Amino acid sequence: MFNKEKLVRFQHCDPAGIVFYPQYIILFHELMEDWFNEGLGVNYAESIMQRRMGLPIVKLECEFLAPGFMGNVLAMQLEVKHLGTSSVTLGVRASIAGRECVRATLKLVHTSLAELKAVPIPAALRELMLQFHSPTA
């Protein structure tokens, strides 16, 4: 399980100071990038810009359970639910003070940005990702 705290900022909120739901998708993507950089030890920007490999979301399912507010600290968690040949399915959650606010499942496909098609996840990257696989996921 990869854990990261994120501060809910003004930019994440609607005029009432409540997290505007699409902002969670951005926060989930930031969490995925942090997982690459900090959890896997793989430079995400280098993967995109130099290796020309991306991981676009092809399927997304979210459940919004409680509101988040500007100034809250989100305790975010990421785990690998499934690892396919060229795809990885992530489970992500965000909680505030122990109360789960949102949970989501994201399916990402390892993609050649030069060819714009799915390509197998390299063995070394697969091995790193498997360290975050939850057997109950």
C-alpha cells in the first residue's frame, strides 16, 4: 500500500469550499505520479518525456462517500488490484481524520506515445508494481 497526504487547497474547491468532485480525479493522478516517483523509484516525467511511455486511464469508477473541505488533509492510499500484460488496475482511497471520503478504481494501460497503442509492461516495472499488490484487492 502506498500512502501519501495531500492538503485540500483553494484550487480543489467550489465556491462553498467543498472539493469539486472532478478534482479528485486530478488528485488521484497526482497520487499515481507520486507512487511512481516515491513508491516505485521510477521517474514518471522521464517515462513520459524521454521513454515516451504513458499510462492513460481507460476505465474509472468512483464512489463519493463524504465531502472534503478546503484545509482538510487527505490521507490517500493506492494499491495494485490487478496487473495484466499491458494494464494495471489501481484501487485508491482518500480519508479525512479516519473518515473515508472517496474511493475509486482506475484501470491504466501502458501505452507507447510514439505509436499510441498498448504495449506490455516491462518485467522490471511489473516486479516493482507487484510490491503494492493487495491479495484481497
